[in-house]
Amino acid sequence: MAACFGLFKKKTENRPERSLATASTSVSAPPSNVSTSRSDDSSARKHTSKSSASTSSQRSIPAMYEERAHNMRVFELDELRNATNDFSRMLKIGEGGFGKVYKGFIKPLDGKGDRITVAVKKLNQRGLQGHKEWLAEVQFLGVLEHPNLVKLIGYCAVDSERGIQRLLVYEFMPNKSLEDHLFNRNYPALSWNLRLQIALGAAEGLAYLHEGLEVQVIYRDFKASNVLLDKEFRPKLSDFGLAREGPTEGLTHVSTGVVGTQGYAAPDYIETGHLTIESDVWSFGVVLYEILTGRRTLDRNRPPNEQKLLDWVRQFPRDSWKFSVIMDPRLRNQYSLRAAREVAKLADSCLVKNRKDRPKMHEIVESLKQALQMDSTEVHSSTTNLDKQKRTGPSRR
């Protein structure tokens, strides 16, 4: 069988399904030569061409990928068929608009030792659009490296008369997603401290994307289902198919078609198509309220006045005695009210209408560290008081 980085043999009709514009370069080029960044959107191409001279020293994600492509493992399709028992329904662990995800077992690169457990994402055969999102994941995750980002092990691409095959192979995340643990009652409730730890880890991942690289990366699809949890419940951001490079020097935004998930996208992005890192900050604020409440941002199964989470929580301001009404009942009151108010305050700052007034991700990281400190201080204080009561016996009234 041909090597898995197959090229398109025929020009594929472009029928974007997630509101993305036509790619600015031919998809018949290998990943290191195809841009999945600012120039992917035709409107963005016009917008950013003005400052090309000012950014001549700034490398793009595809240019950075050139240097690291050799680190990516290229799989044969037969390898992944064998790894997943021919994509058995029994091994399917997820499904979405992108396609299906299977648990698989691959041999180490050197062929020695035990098989490695992986997650294999098999994209829907959607022609050019599916290829573009697959390509974005390969390039971004081929460059990005952080403890709070999921690791991409390799990829497979095959073209045949029966259609195109695009697959991605990731490290396996045994505890599924934050969405599963917040909203699926078949999972035990996450403790208050663990919720804060997960929020902090996700914030550190976003801070790395926004501020930790020579090029700015806008995630564009931050939501609870994209926060995966490893065996220690450490959070890792996944699904970079919609990610984009940030604006070039001297510009404030990237102009692009509006895509994402209803309930998480920032209103300024929806209204104008202007994509910024503050768009991610808004989405983070939404997820903070999901963590506090255990409710989805949009839930049609609830009473009409409770279906939209952000509208509902406004009825219970963080500085009012009613605030505790919003807290997830599965916590059974085992949380720091002071820390919860601070998290709500942080969420509100992420959700301000003027994007320029939203905090930076490194500021959010520091705020969450403070909330964790409040929580640990209160736990220590409560334990100390309990120990005193045990030593002195019941108080007389």
C-alpha cells in the first residue's frame, strides 16, 4: 500500500460544512507546505496582507512544522485497522461532527515492548473541508507542546477510488472529558478542588497558546467536551481543527467565517467575524460557569427561564446571599463559598461585552491559583478547628 501521506489525485469540490472559506493554497501539497493559519480564510487573507512586511521575521505554524515534521509518526491504514480491530463498534469511544474516535493498540516505533493504548480519530469523508481540519490538527499539534495539550502521536492519509481517508492518532485519555464528568450522571461528581485544578490546567493550556509561542494561536473551540482528562485527571485541550494563528503585527484581529459551538462563541466574534484571543477568553468564562453549576451552557430540557446558563446565573449575583443557589448540587455543599465567589467574579470578567476589558489568560491563571489557595486555606482551617474540638470535647452552651 502507498505511504499514508497520500495526495489528492483529483480536485475535490469544496463544500464547507463549518463555515470556513476556501483554502488559499493547493491541498495537493504536503502538510509542511499548506497553510492552515491566517490565510486559510479568504477574508483574512485580504486583511493580513497589508502587514506582511512587518512580520517577515515571525515564522508561521507551517514554517515551524517544517522543522518538527520528522517527529510525527506516519501510519499505514492497515496498521490502524489492525489497531482498532477494523474500527470495531466495540472500540468506539466518541463521535462528533468530525467523525468517530476509537480506542486502539499500536506497537512501539521500535517494535519492542508492550503495545501502546491510543485514540484514533477517523474523520468523515468530507472532501476538502475534512482535509483542512485534519491538516490543521497535524500542523498545530506537530508544533505545540505543553502538559495541558493533548499529544498527537501521528497521522495517516490515503486517497483511493473509494474516497479519502484522514486519521489522527493521539495519546489515550482514560477519563474522557470534562463534559462527561460535569453533565453525565453515570460518572461520579468531580470534587470542588478537582474542578479548580482542571480549570487551572485548562487556563495554563490556553495561556501557552496565546502567550507562550513566537506566534499567537487562537483555539476557537474551547468547551467542556474538548477538555480531556488523563488518568490523574490532568486536563488537556484537544481538537485543533478550528485553531488559527492570531493577527499579524499591527493588526487587532483575524477576519474569518464564524464557526464553533453554540453557547460558547463570543458575541463580538459572532457579530463581526473578528477573531481574537479574547474570543477564547469569553469561551473560558462560559466553561467556568459550567464548572460552578454543573449545567450546560444551553439546555433545552430545562424550564424556559433556565435554558440559557448565562441568563440564569445573572439572577443570582456573586455578592448576594442567593449566589449559592447556582452551585452544583452534586457538590453537596462541600466547597469554599469564598473561592466560588472569586471564580464567579473571574467568569464575569471573561464575559464582559467589550473584549478589550477581558483579562489575559496569564491573569486568569493567577486568579485561579488564588482561588485554590483560598480553598486550601479554608480546608486547613476547618481541619484545625475540628482537631481542636476533638481535643477539648463538646463545647458547653
